[in-house]
Amino acid sequence: MNALLSRRAPRLALGLIAPALLLAGWQWLATSGGASAVALAPLGSVAAAFVELVGNGTIFGDIVATLTRAFTGFAIGAGLGVATGTATAVWPLLNRVIAPLLNALRQVPMIGWLPLIGLWFGTGEGSELIVVCLGAFFPAMLNTHAGIANVEQRYLDVGEVFRFTTGQRFRRILLPAAMPLILTGLTQALAFAWIGTLASELLMGAGGGLGVTLQTAQVQQRLDVILVTVAITAILGFAINQIIARVRREVLRWQPASI
Amino acid sequence: MASRPLPLPAPAAATAGRSPFAPLAAPLSLLAVWQLACMSGLFPPQVLVPPSEVARTLWLMAGSGELERHIGDSLYRLAFGFAIGALAGLAFGAAIALSRLAEAAFSPLFLTLWQVPVIAFIPTMVLFLGINEPFKIAIVAVAAFFPIALATFDAVRGVPRAWFEVARVYRTRLPDLVRRILIPATVPAVLTGLRIALTRAWIVLVAAELLAADSGIGQMMEMGRQLFQLDVVLAGVVVSGLIGFLLDRGAREIERRATKWRTA
């Protein structure tokens, strides 16, 4: 058995059994006409929905809208986060003043801000972007701060010896030493931006995007559209993870392999 | 996507002072800034109500029993859903860690579903379960299931092989193996997974209540938003933040106590 499992092809086949059973059970329930068949869409209609969404191009518009929102919000939120984290790590006084504020604010989950933001800025695309920025801001800030504030003293001592200027010290010691944690922060920020994008689209329903399509499909009881959209969400999420992993490897190539 | 546990380094040494009042510095300074911003007259009361007003609203809602009802409903859903998700996650994680066959059969499907943010499952679940209690409990269970299953898998896989070999030498029976080796060896990592799952489940529950509910903290905020009751919305923000904070703190405390023997 174990010998069989260590080979690639049987493993792959085995992995396909559970999804296949799931689909078969699904199809059986959908076509048997029981009480749950109202909600279930047969596989044929899911495939048809996919063809329809791809054919009229709406799905590409949604993907572009969602990705644009996620990455714009990530760029703004994480950019501000890295800047704030750096500033609070370099100037202890600033840290003393604003860290307690930010610490209290970040206790509220990203989604908890949605109604308040909706009330302040309306439930438009701007509000959706603010939620994404907020989600990306805190992980970027916290990790950048931790990375720069905890640079080893001996590195800084070497800088002293070389009489580095402030700029040199920052560029040649603080930044490289903090880079692993900053990247961790950016990774988390992107993950939060991605979830925040879908959540805000789902809850506010403004503009276009995968979340908006999900919301509309739910109201129209189009399970086939929902399933296609969820599948695309999964693929995009997976792709983003892969990109992050690659960037991390590239940027941290000089580091020992343990990180 | 939300696969990484979030380590939360405290951003300030300021909050780690020795004074017993140090933990209060964060909320108090926020309240002070908030109150000052309101008193400065920069913001009209339709945009920002002072904390004193929010406190009054909370007091009134607590007096009428409304606040307790919302909090009680939310916490009940959280507890019920989390219990289901945690048990399923523990069982599933342990199963795919211990059996190569189960791993090969189920991990591809598991890892595929893991790519979908739990929030994206909300519309599907609404179609299947409606918008009543079963839906909210199920979404909490799903949110808790994934991080716990993954943490359990990692923890069980991380147990050194040699320990199992020792158990074999002593002919330890399965119940003893679980009780004396598996559980002590995996408790720290599993507890971390449970804590992360708990805070995540709370966030997803608030989102689900925002979308569809007749009670709960999320619904309280959503109603407040629709009726332009800024004080109610802000009260909801404060309460949801406080509950999230207390859940995380409580779980950390349990984690610390349960793993104390390790460092001793």
C-alpha cells in the first residue's frame, strides 16, 4: 500500500476520488428532484453558466475590477503601513504617541468597520477601497515596525564604526535587516486586501467585481453562477499565493534557507 | 488565502510598561482623541458622535436588554459553530496526518477549498441553508474548520517518529498512545490553531450577521447604518472590537497555562 502511495500517478488518482464522489452525489441530488433540488444546480447548468459568463465577457470584467481594487487598496494601505511602521520604529516619541491609538483601533475586525464606513462615505466603490486599504494597513505596519525596531545592535554598531550617515544607516542596515519581516507583513497585507475586497464587494455591492456578482447571483438564486465565481476566486487566490512565494524567494535569496 | 497565522508583535513598548494601568493606555488615549475631535467642532454630530454619547447609547441598550440579546445571540452562534468546526477540524487534521491513504484521498480537495476565502462561501450557504440560525452556525463552523484542521495536521506530523517507535516497543495501546504521546506533543500547536480559528470565526460571524440576520452584533450595526443611528453603529464597532480582543486574550491565557509545563 505504502509503495503504491509513494508513486505519483496512484496518488493523483486517489486524490480525484473525493472530488469525483462529491460531484456525483451533487448531480444525483440535483436530478433526483428532492426538496433540496430547488437550490442545487445540475453540473450541466454550472458548465453552461461558465460558458455564458466567459462568452459574454462579464467574468473578465469582474476579474479585472476585483484585482484592480485588491491591488490598489493593497498598494495604498500597505504603503502607508510600511511608512507608518518605519516612522514609529525610527522615532520613539512618535511611537509613544500613536502606537496606543493604532493598537486600540486594530482590535476591531476589518469587517466591523464596514457599517461605519458605509455611513460616513456611502456604500460606493470608494468605501470598498477604504476597507481594502484598512485591511492591508495594519499587518504591513505591525511587521515593518517589529522588523526595524528589532534590528540587532551589533549591526548598528558596525554602522557606527563606518560613520554611516542616517540615510546610509537606513538603506544599508535597517532596511535589509528588516526585509524578511517587512515581506511577511506585505504577504499578510495582500491576503487581507484580497479578503477585504471580496467581503466589501459582497456586503456593499457597488461597482463591478466577483463579490458583486456573488451577491447578485445569491439574490437571483443562481447557484450555477455562484459556483463558477467561487471557483474563479479560488484560482485567483491560489495564483496570488504562488506569486507571493516566488517574490519572497527572489528577494530573500541572500538569506540562509531557514527563513 | 488567509492561510498565515498573524503574529501580532505589540507595536509599542509603551504598552508593556510596569504600571498596572499600562494596558489601559491604548483605549484611554483613543477615547481622549475621539472626545477632543468631537469637542473641537470640526465634525458635525451626524458624522461623529462623542464617546460619551456612545456610552449613553450602550447604557440605554443594556438597560432595555437589547444589547444583552444581541451579544448573547452572537456568542451562542460563535460557541455552537466553533464547537462543531473545531471537533471536525481536529478529527480531519489528525486523520490526514496519521493515514497516508486519507491524506492522498482528501488533501487535494481540502487544499483546493482552502484557497477560497470563507466569506465567498456565504452566498452558496445562504442558498442551501436560508438565512436563519443553521446558516450562521454553519459559516462559523466552516471558518473554524480550516485553520484547526491545518494546525492539527502540522502538529501531528511534527511529532518525532522516534516517539511512536518507543510506544511500539512498549506495546502501548491506541488509547494510551493518544493520551500519553499524541495529545501532550500536539497541544501547543493545536491550541494556537484554535485561537486563530476563534478570532477568524468571530470576524466571519460579524460579516454573516451584517448580511443576513435578525439579531446579533453585526445586525445591530447594519440596522444602525440603515437608520442613520451613528451612535448605535459606533457602539457596535466598540463592542465587536472588545469581544474580538477578549476572545483573543482569553485564548492566549489558556494557551499560556496549558503550555507552561514545556518551559518549566
